Amino acid sequence: MNTTLETTADPSPEELTFLAERLTAFNDGDVGASGRKAVAVFVRDEDRAVVAGISGYTAWGWLYVQWLWVDERLRGRHIAGDMLDAAEREAVKRGCRNAWIDTFNPVAAKAYERQGYRPFGTLPDFPAGRSRIFLQKRLA
């Protein structure tokens, strides 16, 4: 089989879907089906506009919080904690026993620790001058 190596900053959605399908099939055969399912929590204002939210997924008995954002006008009101609580409750309903999240914002890391998350690793200088902090929590 002849092959070529291609690097691109603009992969097609079909190519990315193909990769996801192939890796999923491999992982399913290797460690069993992940049961991956999206989870999102939104906070909306009186006009139904999103003013805070979480996006992530559950898989292999874990909740992964990929994105967490709160409008700066609402920060300091425990909205992030309320959203994490809601996502964790949903994850437990799905059979999850653990959760993980990562951040390079030290203020966010402290908020996650107040929520019961504990650091388990860091990636120094990612981005430059900061450390990416990985945190996990055992769910009820």
C-alpha cells in the first residue's frame, strides 16, 4: 500500500467523523463500549439567552466537563458550583462514579476544589506562564 502524509488546518467534517468512528470501533474492541453521551447544563436569563453553561460527556463511568463558562456579571454567585452539581447528578443517573475537569485558570481550579475536586496532575507551561491542572472527584 502506497501512502502519503498530509498535514492540514482544515480537515473536513467527514474526515473527522471517519477518525472518530475508527477510534471508537478500536476502543470498543479493546476495553468495551464507552457509552459516550453528551451532557450540557445551561443557565438562561429572562430572555432565554445563555449566561452560563457546561458542556461535556459521560463515558466509561466518568463525567468529563470539557467547557464551563459563566458570564462575568454572574461570577462569584456559585453558579459554576450549581451547574457542576447538576451535571454530576445527571452523571450519577447514568451510572458514573467519577468526574474530571481541567483548567489553566488558578481561580477556576480553586472553585473546583471547593466543589470537591482534587488535583491529580499538572502540565507545566501550558499555556506559557501557566500550568494546566487536572482535577478529579469521586461521585456519590
